[in-house]
Amino acid sequence: MALKAPRPDVSSQTGTRRFVFVLLQDFTLLSFASALDCLRLANRNLGRDYYKWKLVGEGGDTISCSTRTTFKLDGDLEELHRDDAIVLCGGIDIQKAATKKLLNWLRREARKGSRIAGLCTAGYIMAKAGLLDGKKATIHWENQDSFAEEFEEVFLSKAVFAIDGNRLTTAGGTSSIDLFLQIIADDLGEDVANWVADQQIYSSIRTDQDSQRLSVPTRIGVRHPKLSMVIQMMETNIEEPISPSLLAKEVGLSTRQLERLFRRYLNRSPKRYYMELRLQKARNLLMQTDMSVINVALACGFASPSHFSKCYRAHYDTTPYRERGSHAARLSI
């Protein structure tokens, strides 16, 4: 007969806590479901509903996630109790979700001193409402460049989640599990949180010190230490690119040796790889911010808009202006 894992004794825990999940259009299902399931399992452990939750959103009717699955909401953006914890659930095209109604509602609730969390890209909404000024926060790595450009007053972290007072943010995906396991540990103790993780077969709990992205060697599938060091330097020096000769010198290689490493492992030159990194950042900024094309070019290390446009067209088969125009047209549909 299979043995069941013992449940921690939390029989003395009383009261309830309510989470109000604000579902934004095209929210990421995984982030939302991961958080909600942690609360469900904690209740199962206790044998009662210590955690309660409610799903709200603009209009209070239905809303779709990024998989086009539709959810029935429990209500509109209404006045909440001070003790309610607000959880914003973001996803793709988060700028479109930053409506005046949502931002004003969020500011009013924040003035009560409520705890507010942003899952996945919802940290953008919190920052747009001014709730993250002077605070540490994180957001999905794909949105980090645009976020850093738009919200200079926020201390942006690359961790899987960040907690600064009553402001909580996650990077998306399964990082919701890590954040909510921390919340459960704070409320009910480490034993309950570990039991919830075991139930989810979640064997590697991360903290706010863990990075959201895979290490460079894992991402590129190459474990050459000097190559990894060069790529890391490239990724952190986009606005002011470093020449291949200086990169090579920094890791104790000749320029020719560095060329051979890139050709052997990545099938491209260091210059080409660096250019692709810069153009990827440029594409993110074009689609996620209102920065002018000239400022995007400068932020990605291009001395002139004409050179930027030429490189962009060669890589993406379209111009920066057309890229932004077609993206804006998709958002308006």
C-alpha cells in the first residue's frame, strides 16, 4: 500500500484571506492557473477554505486568455475590502489592457494600503498606475527592455519574482508557483508550502534570488566558458556595442580564435550574432513602447536611423516603421 505524505498540523490557523484576481484581456493561463492551484491545494491541506478568491475584470461578464479560452467573471472592477489582495493577471499586448478605468480603479484601491501583485506582464499595469515608483519589481524577460526604457524610476530585477513591501510581481509562467508558495509559507508555514509543492510535483522551488532566464550555456546549448562570457557581455552592452577585438581580449582570446568559436558553435560570426541581439531588442522596443524609431535605434547601438533601417530590413524583411504600423493595426482589431 502506498504511503501518503504527512500533512502539517495547522489546526490552530483561523480566519480567511481573499484574493481578487483581475483578469486582463489575453492573460497568460499558466500564470493564473499556477497561482490559483496553490491556493486550492493549501485549502485542501487545511481541510477548509482558508483562502477564498474572486475573478473580476472590466465589464464583469466574460474574458478570454491568450489560448482563447473564455472565463466567466464574478464581477466588475468594484470597491474592495482593505484586506483583499489584488492579483493582476497579464499576458500578451499588455499595453492595450492599460485602460483609464483600470488604472484609476487600481490607484483608488492602492490608497487603502492593499497588497497588489502582478503576474507575468501585469507589472506593466502596476508601473503605469505609479504603484512601483522607487520599488523593486520584475516582469517577463521579453518585456524587460521596454519596461526599463519606460519606467526608469522602478528598480527592475531579473528574478523570477520580486516582493517589495505590499507590491509583488512575477516574471510569468511557473514563477506564480514560486511566489504563491512564498505567500503560503508566510501565512501557514514552510511545511504547508512544501506539501503544496509536493502535490504539484514541483521539486525545485525558486526564491526571489533566482534568475528567470536559463543560463547562457543552457540557452545556446553550448558549454564553452569563454564563449558564454562573451555572449553575456554582448547581452549587457547593447546600447554601446563592444568590438569583437575587445571582447576577445576580455576573455584572453585572439580575434581569430573568437571568430572560430562562433563559427563552430553558433554558425555565425561574432558581429552577426551581436547584430541579431541588438535587432531583437529593437523589435521588442518597437512593439512594446511608444519610443520614436530614432530613439530605438540609439538604444540599440545604431548611430543613424538609416543604418538601423537598413539592418532591420535585411534581418526582418521589413522596415522599423512598417513593423510598428502592422503591429498597431493588429492591436486595433
